[in-house]
Amino acid sequence: MVKAGRVHSLVRHAAQYGSVADNVRLDWPGVLRRQREIVAAFQPPVAGLEQLGARVTLGRARFLDAHTVEVDSTRLAGDKILIAAGSEPVILDIPGREHAITSDDLLFLPDFPPTLTLFGAGAIALEMASAFRDLGSEVTVIGREAEILPGFDAEVAGYLRTILEAKGVAFRLDARVARLDGRPGAITARLEDGSTVTSAVTCLAAGRRFHPRMLGGEGLGLETEGLGLKVTPYLRSSVPHIYAAGDAAGRRQLTPVAAYEGGIAALNALHGDSVTADEAVVPQVIFTTPEVASVGLSHHEAEARGIKCEVARHDTRGASNGVASGEDGGYLELVFDGATQRLRGAQIVSYAAAELIQLCALAIRTGASADAVAAQISVHPSHGERLLKAFGADLRDFCEP
């Protein structure tokens, strides 16, 4: 969906690159067809798993008891069980919520929404807002907090919001929805301040959560915490023979983390608790356009931990690669340990944030000094030029814990 939006937007603005595309229109069925093809292409191959010795049973699983699950009509029992069942959209407690769809529904709507209202101002809502705006929807984001992306520093979140606003996304922040009403194609969100927002589609996009009832396991004694199950560092749940990974473990809702945790949890379930999940350095990307990414500590978190830090903040507007590619604009915030001059965290807004944040993650994990990274000769033109420059000492402010 994100790529489809970026391509559609690029074609509509192709004239600035010297290519004239007349009568550009959105082929929404084509977008959905490509999405389904991609989803199918990334499904784990059953034959490959069976060749490795796994027995594969496809279907919807439900717990019958603490050691038995039923997949359709097939019963499977095990001494140990690993839950890696993903998550479901959070359903907000709003009167009239039956008028809204979820973020899962939004991805495969039969008809393209000319107007769209999203409830939530986190990763899911912003990715959908950015993509659907690029595809041509009039988009409004309603958030409860005073700023988008509560987990990011305000300067970074505000920078991204300003870019999205310039693209036409409307934000109603620090807002509360009193109720929803209307009819199909014209749903009205009535806010507590008396104002209203009407759109063809309203979508609940306030995050995702795993709950044992998804698998009929609410009576097993599985304790929940945060966004999923309460687990030990070995990914063992409160029921000793049941382990959890990915969204079900409620730690980080990221695909690479789910794959990593799945291996750790399976190893511990089969051979005893011996390996803990090391998630000290995990980069995260929100695929808006431009992207926003983070890894490690924000400068506020560093201060709260009593770390005397130095912070480099850099607006990348005017960088050669951004100007030449039409992807101008971005913001870097790097947090360095004042004593060791090593990177402790980074937050990035960039059209290449997904790539740049991995360099920052590597710098944190290896303990590379800021001077060593800054000394690297960069590719020109590239988005990485300004990142390497930001590792230099001349862009930093000092903060005291």
C-alpha cells in the first residue's frame, strides 16, 4: 500500500522530472491485486517446512485445554506449546463504533475511500494516512495526545507532522471522540469539543494487541502485560509449558523481532530455558513518506537515566541528494554519551530512514566512537552524507541529567 501510494504520487508529479503523464487515475482493484500477490508470496512454504521435519496443519487454532489445540477438526497435543499468533486491532470504546472499520479492513476495502478519518496518531494510523493521501484520499487523523508519535521526541514528531500537513493530511490532536453516527459512505465523528468530522470511511487505527481469547485461551491462566502475554526473559508465559513470541509476547510489534523471538522461544521450549532474548538494540521504522525511524535512547530517556549526553540535531533540507531526487527534507537527532562519545540513540525523519537507522543500530551495538563514524568518507550524493556529518562534534548541544 505504501509503495502504491508513492508510485501514484510520483506519476502525478512526474512533470517536474520532465515526464508528462496525462489523465492519471488510480486503479484500486489493481492495488488490491498486487497486495494479495505480495501477501501470498511471503507465506511460509509448507513443503519447505515439511522437508525440515515439521508437521504443518493449516487452519484456525483454538485451545481445548492447556495441552491441546484444535485446528478446524484436527486435534494437536503437545508437552510444550509456543504461541506466535500475531495480534488484532485495538477496538476503541466509542459509542457507535460499529460504524468504523479496523486497520485490517482498510487494507482490502472493495472501494477506494475518497475521504478517510483515522482514529489514532501512532505508527499504524500514520502509515495509512500517508499512503491513502498519496493515493488521493482526503485524510483526517484524530489523536488523543497533543502530538503524534508519543514514543518519539516532540521535535522529530513535529517535523514529520509538518511534512504530512503540507501534503494535505489534516490533524485533530488532543481530541476526544464522543460518538460516531451516520450511514455508509457518510460517517460523522462527533468530538467532545462539539466539532465534527465526516468522511466516507472511519477507521480504528489505535494499535494492535494480543489477547488469549483470540485462541480460546482465556481460561488457561495466561497473564497479560502491555500489548500481549506476560513473559519471562526466556519468553515463557505464566503457564510454565506455554511460550510466546512476536506480538503474542507483547514486547515489540515488529516482524524481525517476531522471527528472532520465535527461534529463542522454540529453543527454550525444546531444550530448557537457556537463552534470553537480547533486544537491547532494535531499530524501528514507520513507513510514512518520508519515513521515521528510531533506535536506542531518546535524549529525554538518556537524561532520565542520568546519562550526561550530547545531542546532535540536524535539518537535512537542501542536501544534494534530496534536492536532486525530489526527496528533500529530513531531520536527524543523535544522542551521544558525553563520557565515551559513543552513540546511544537516534531518531530520523528521511526518505531513506529505513536504511540510515541500521547504520545507527550498528554503531550502537559495536560501540564505535563518533569520531570513527564521522571520519568515514561518504557516497555523494546520498542521504547518508548528512548522517555521517551529524556524527561530528560541531553539531551538538549538551544536556545534563
